[in-house]
Amino acid sequence: MKQMKFFLVTLMVVLMGVSVTSCLKGDENNTWQGYNVVKVTDNMIAYVTFQTIDGYKLVTKNAVSELSGVNEGDFVYMVYTYDSKTDVDPNSKTINITVNAAQKISDNIVYPVEMNKDEESDEYKSNKPVIAISDEYLKPQMFDNYNVIIPIQYYAKESLDKHKFSLVYYTDKLKGKDEKEGLTLYLRHKSEETGEALTAFSYRTFNIREALSAYKIKYGSLPANIFIQIQKNSLSNGEVPTTTTPVSFEYKYNDKL
């Protein structure tokens, strides 16, 4: 229940973006609070270091139980505080932070599926819909060349851990029906809960390197756009639509990463 309260409280804040900071007590106070999706770059037990999507290095000053099992390359969503005068080194773009709450959001499966052979398997199907993965503030975006961040709104009851998300791409149909140029992925949502009625929010990251590689092999280049198809239902009745709704974003490979 602690986890549910944490994410419901921060829902409206994180909807402003994957990287948000705000002053806690007015313009004259030096204490700032941040909300970030970050990538683990090192875990030395005593401290953990992260990289933000805009290139900052974050270093923890406190031990956090939720971070004890994370490894290099994992992604975490966290809330933290820092002193803007004493904790920030603008030259090295390093910030020393105190972590208030954190959750690992990576290790989500990306399934390569053959449409004509495997599409009916329950393993690749949703048993719950999602509300949305984009709005006026947020939409899916790439953290780097291969890891996509998806902001997911859905219905839950008590435990977000009982909600699992995966992506499916069809190896024999990498482009969707209406997409002229772009890789198409399908978001799947499975839940062990019943009677979900509370609006929940989670960031999830997916490594789509293999899907991008398959696209490049087939079409000779990386896609200009990525389409994520969702089974969208804004009602809390738990019904999974038989049709999907696309959300697209531009993809640009950065050879400097």
C-alpha cells in the first residue's frame, strides 16, 4: 500500500515530464526536489550513481533499500532532494542527492513474435487494458538509442507489483497496417488483481535493440518513427479492447551515445 500511495501522490508531478525539479520552500530556499527516470551507472553498496536523460550524474548520499539490488544498466524512477548550493557541481554536471523513494522500472520483456504462428498464445496477450501512454505533457521517448521510456496510466487496486507490462513486435510484420515508415510495437498489460478502480501511473523502460536491429536488417535503415499500439480503455471495467490505438514518436539514432 505504501508503494501505491507514493505513486498516486506523485502522479500529477511526473506528468510534467521524465525529469522534473522544484524548490520545496520558495525561491530563497536552497533545497530542491527532483523526480527522474535515471539509468544506473554504478552501484558500490555505499552509494549508487545514475545518469539522467539530459546528461547529469546523480550520486546518492544515503543508503536506500529499494536500490540495494540494482545493477549497472538498470533504470529507476525516483524522488530525491538536494541543496542547490552545496550539492551541485555545474562543471562536471554532478549532483549529490538524498533519495526519498525509488522503484526499479526496467527488465520488462520484449517478445519477438511470428504473427501467423504465435499471435494467439496467451503469453503475448493482455488481460487488462491501459488508460493512456500519452497526454499533453508526456509521451513515450527514447532515453538513449535502445531504451524507450513509456509513461503508463492504468487501473490498479493495491499493489503495482502485480501489474506486468511487456512489448511485442511481429518479426514478419515490423511495420503496422497504416504506418508507411516506422517500427510498430504492441504494449501488453497483465494483472493478478481484480476489481481495480484506482488510477495508477508507472514509468516502464524497454530495451528494443533487437527489434530495431530486425527492422534495419529488413528495410536497410533504422525507422524514422516508432509506433506503440495500446489496448486503450478509460473505464475501470477491466475490459480489453479487440482493437488497438497507436501512439507515435520520432526516432533518431545518436552516434555519440
